[in-house]
Amino acid sequence: MDAFLVSTGVVAVAEMGDKTQLLALILAARFRKPLPIVAGIFVATIINHFAAGWIGVWLSGFIAPEILRWVVGIGFLAIAAWALIPDQFDEKDNGIKPYGAFIATALTFFLAEMGDKTQIATVALAVNYQPLWQVVAGTTLGMMIADVPAVFVGQWISARMHVLRYVRFVASAIFAVLGVCALAGVGL
């Protein structure tokens, strides 16, 4: 039970103010469908944290931190550029299907968690605590504790003001800053 409780607490605290918590807010404002977004966060976290628990320690010995820093930095800059491209739903968001919000959330959360502090925390927790399923269940619950409220705050904000037009610019700026920080070796 210690593995579960410690994992939940560590990740819930580590996720506060993290880029994936901000991503949850942005996705909620963008898609305005909170339940598929929450489900996407859950699925992405389970998959990502199982991968971190099982192979994270093994892979960390083979990938130099300097190479990982460049991959993450360039990836964030690419996402920043992509976010600037308006899509067909900016003006007519009523065409968004729930599975579209789910798939977009699951993919973006999975990728955003790669090399994130909560993924690294999951690797460290899996090394120090057993059984693995309790670590993954705890880290997943910690993510949900931090990110689900952000989804509903984003839903609440988007219901009161038209933010879709501005979301892509804010998201682009945030990911550009993250990319520059990663390339400069500044902690995220």
C-alpha cells in the first residue's frame, strides 16, 4: 500500500503547474468535451507510466541526457509551430466528435509526458517500490487528481468566453518557451 500512496502523492504534487496540467486546460477550452478529455488523459497516463515503469530504467542507460534534451527541445518547437496552424474547428467547434477529443488528448498527453518530471518520478518510484501495478495505479491517480480539475476549469472558461481563437497562440507561445528552455538546458 505504501507504493500506491507514495506514488499518488509524489505525482499529484509534481503535476501541479506542470505543462500537462496546462495542456488539460487548453484541450478543455479547445474541444469543450470534458469526459473524452478525462478518458484520454487516463489512457495516456496508464500507457505512459507502464512504459516508464517497465523499460524507463533500462532505456535511461542508453540515451544520453544531452541527446534527449535536443529531441525534447526540437519536439516542443515543432509543436509550437503546429499550434499556429488554424484548423477547421476554430470557428465551428460543433463538428468535433467525442472520439476526436479523446484521440487528440490521448496522443498529446502521451507525447507530452515523454521525459516529463512525472514520468521520471514514475521510473524512480518503480525502482524503489513494489509491486509495479501499485506504482502505476498511484501515479495515474496522482495525474488525475491534478489534471481533472484543470479540464473542468477549461470547460467552464470556454463556456463563458470565446477562447478558441486565442488558444492556439497561447499554446504556441508556451510550447516555444518550453522548447527554447529544453535546448538551453534550463529545467522545465
